[in-house]
Amino acid sequence: MTDLLADDALPSTLTRARFDRLDGLVTTAVDDRTRRAVTEVFTGETAATVTECEPADVEYAVERAAAAQERWAERSIDERTAVVKRLHDIVLDRQDELLDLAQLESGKSRAHAFEEVLDVALTSRYYGYRAPDMLATERRDAAVPVLSSKAEVVHHPVGVVGVIAPWNYPITLAISDALPALLAGNAVVLKPAETTPYTALALVELLREAGIPHDLVQVVTGDGGELGPALVDSVDYISFTGSTATGREVAAAAGRNLVDCSLELGGKNSVVVLDDADLDDAVEGAVGACFTNAGQLCIGTERIFVDESLYDEFLSRFVAAVSDLSLGPGYEYGVDVGSLASGDQLETVEEHVADARERGATVHVGGDHRRDLGPYFFEPTVVTGLPDDARAACEETFGPVVSVAPVAGEREAIERTNDTDYGLNASVWTTNRDRGRAVAREIDCGTVTINGGYLETWAAIDAPMGGRKDSGLGRRHGKEGLMRYTESQTIAARNYPVTPPIGVQSEWYARALTASLRLWRKVPFLR
Ligand code: NAD
């Protein structure tokens, strides 16, 4: 094993015994798989290794999950919700174990990791209490009220759900999409990102402690290019979160197999500051929107459009606030911004900043790799004068880099916000909420927050969340986030025949029905 574990250089929850135990939860068809290194991001050193699954393991995991699913679906909804409610308490009680692992594998600050714990608790509580009503059999209108039939809609589980997760929110994105799937009576096979397997395994361990049947949730760890397609090809529904490029491949495979999928993909999100905005609030909100998780947040902000009347004042206050952010490693609370998650992320961020500089943009604060803090730290960075064709203007940077630009009023702000292939999230700052709502409706994004960065829409867990345009398909959260994992079945029981009785000529029957339909439309309670 590694020096890191031997030297006790890590928090006390991160022991060799714990890594070994969690690795034992990975599903493999045979015992002799190779291993993949898992890095402590703050130092770039190997902390542990994890099983490298192969496609045969995916097949085996799906088989086991499918067998467990049949038994789980027979359990009452109250038994299923009891597990998720218990998870709520366990995750809050054992949060330090999760925070330490998520920080190790992603390099984020403790406060940003805590947002993930919060999300799991909110999701568990919300679906734990609301799922029974959402899943209850519904009565629907029959063809001819009273006379013809009674219709009911039953919501069956789809079967085995594949959850493919990225590395940026290793706690939230490994489990929060799985919980509604489980409550709906499904099994889950989870494929976490290559770099964050242990956080996902720790969540599955807690789920088992909460009472989830052993085989119902399977985890396969390893290379996404190998395991992802195998998973998409063998499950009944795929819940994918990741890049738009991979999302397209997942959608194409799901289409070939005729299975449904939801795709939560990338973004190029904007903050819009209107001429009547409260500047103190807007500056504070924009800092959080841009630099939470070092900018590696799908709904985080990379572009700010400020009404020209407020531009100079906003920029100087924003730059001052960004300069005050602390950057660094640490498993304690107190550091504002953590590391980028990997060398790949660092490379993209450096390329975008270099490209911006070459094209004449001005860097007001930040702009540098902080090798002195750790291998992947990059300073929170604010640029202006970014040309529209610069990489940081049109591609997702997914790092701590934001451009600020003046706009001549609301119309230009909306047009520039919409001038991207993405459509994930935006935020509008104004002291007039009605105006904010009107502007929001013109923005082509799945979510828009008024006077907030992203937290308000994300935490409004009863409301659907997802992307438009290249930012995705389908929605998580709310009733939509659960019903996606169900197959509806309509059962109509006939009361009286609506076909012509034997002996009645079809023509007479058609005339009678035509007259009835005309009358029917005029009777309010029958419409
Ligand atoms: P990615 O697409 O590279 O990887 C995501 C997951 O897909 C990983 O588990 C990976 O192993 C797996 N994968 C890789 N190749 C695959 C294939 N051919 N088939 C199936 N799965 C495959 O994305 P990433 O770099 O891990 O994540 C960053 C991206 O995720 C950013 O674009 C970000 O905006 C997006 N994201 C979106 C949301 C959202 O809710 N919309 C949330 C977080 C991140």
C-alpha cells in the first residue's frame, strides 16, 4: 500500500482497513482483476488502489441486481421509504467519513463537500416522504364517464437502472439519482467516475447499513470508455451525468436499445445583473456562483453580463471580493476554494486562460497555477474584454475562470446569455422580482435563479431540474425525477359496451354517437 496511509498523513477516517473494506463492495465476476490508482488530489500522490472492473463484471452486476430487484419490487412502499429515511440520518451522523473521502478524491474544500451531504439529506427526506403519493395507482377518466369503463394507471419499476456519475460532485451525483430509482422499486448498478470510486462505495456501504438489500445496489469501478457502453447495453434505464460529448454516445446507445435515458450534461451559465440590482447582493452571489467547487460545477457561472450603468462599480467590487478568497488544501473547514480535481482539468483551465490572454483579454485577478499549494491548484480568475470566439467565451471551462462584460440593457443581456449551445442554468439579479421572472422566461435554460446563483433552484428539490439544448435531456428532482424510473401501465375495466350492440346498424350507431359527442362537449362536468 501507499506511503500516505502508512504515514498517517490523512484524516483518521481514511485508513487502509477502510479502503480494503470498501473495495470489497465492488462487483466482479472473478477475483483476479487488476487495480487502478486512486489519487489524493491535494498532493497528487496515490492514496489507495481500487478494483479495475471489466465489461464481464458489468454483465454480472446487472444479473445480480435484476434478481434482487424482483424481490425488492414486492416490498411495500413503506418498507422502501423506511430505508431512505434511515439513510438521511446515517449520512448526517457519519458525514465526516464522506467528507474526508470526497475531499481526498476531488480536492474540493470542506464547505463545498458539505453541500453534497446536504443534498443527499434533502433528497432522502423529500423522496422518502413524497414517493408513496407519487407512485400510488391513479384513477383516470374513461372514454365515456360512468358508462364505458374505469381506467387506472399503475406505476411499475423499469427494472435495473444504470447510474453513470462524474467526479465533480462524488457524493451527490453517485447517490441522489439512485434514491428515487430505488424507491420506485428498481435495482441500481452504479458506475462512478474513475477518480472517485471510494466516495461512491462509502455511500453504498451506508445504504446497506440503512437496510438496502445486499445485491440491489451494485458498484462497478474502472474505465468509463470500457464499462459505460457495457452498462448502457444491459440496463433498462440509464441515468447519466457528465459531459455533452459522452452524453451523445450514451443517448445513441440507449436509442439503439430502445431504453429511456436522462442526460445531465455540461453548461455555459451566465449571471445577469440588471440596472436595478442590489450590488452588494449581486457581488456576493456571483462569487459563490463562479467559484464554488473551484468552478467545477455544471450549474456554476462562467459569464457575467452587467448593465453598463453598474458595470464599473460591479467589476471593482467583484474583483476585490474574489481577491479575498482563500485557496488551499485542507480537510478542515475554513478554506474558501480547493483544488482542481486533476491534471486534465488544470490543462483545460490553463489553455483557456492563455487563449484569453493571447486574444487581448485583461486578467484582473488570478490567472495563475499555484504549484506551491498543490499540483492542481488554480487561482480564482476574473477576465474582461474576452472576445466572443475565445475558448473561455464559448466552451465550458469547468474551472475558476469567469468573464465579465457590460451590456446595454436587458435585451442584450438576454441575447448574450442565450448565445451558447448550452442551456443549463442562469441567474438574474434585480430588485424587481416580477421583472426578474419576465427576463427568466426569455432565457433558454432549464433553471433560472432570481437573486441567487444556483443554490435556490438546486435546493428547490420539489421542482424539476435539468438542461435544454446541449445541456441534456430529462429532469432530476421533483415528481419528474422519480417517475422517469417507472413504466406506466393503463388498465381499463369495461362497465358497459361502447361498441354497437348486436343487431343495431352501424350507421344508426354512428349517428347516435355523433349526436352524443356534440352534446357531450356542452356539458361542463363531462368534458
Ligand atoms: P465524462 O463524460 O467524461 O464522464 C462522466 C462519466 O461517464 C464517468 O463516470 C465516465 O467514466 C463515464 N464514461 C466515460 N466514457 C463513457 C462512455 N463511452 N459511455 C458511458 N459512460 C462513459 O464527464 P466528466 O468529465 O466526468 O464530468 C464533467 C462534465 O459533467 C462537465 O461537462 C459537467 O458540466 C458535467 N456535469 C453535468 C451535471 C449536470 O447535472 N448537468 C452535473 C455534474 C457534471
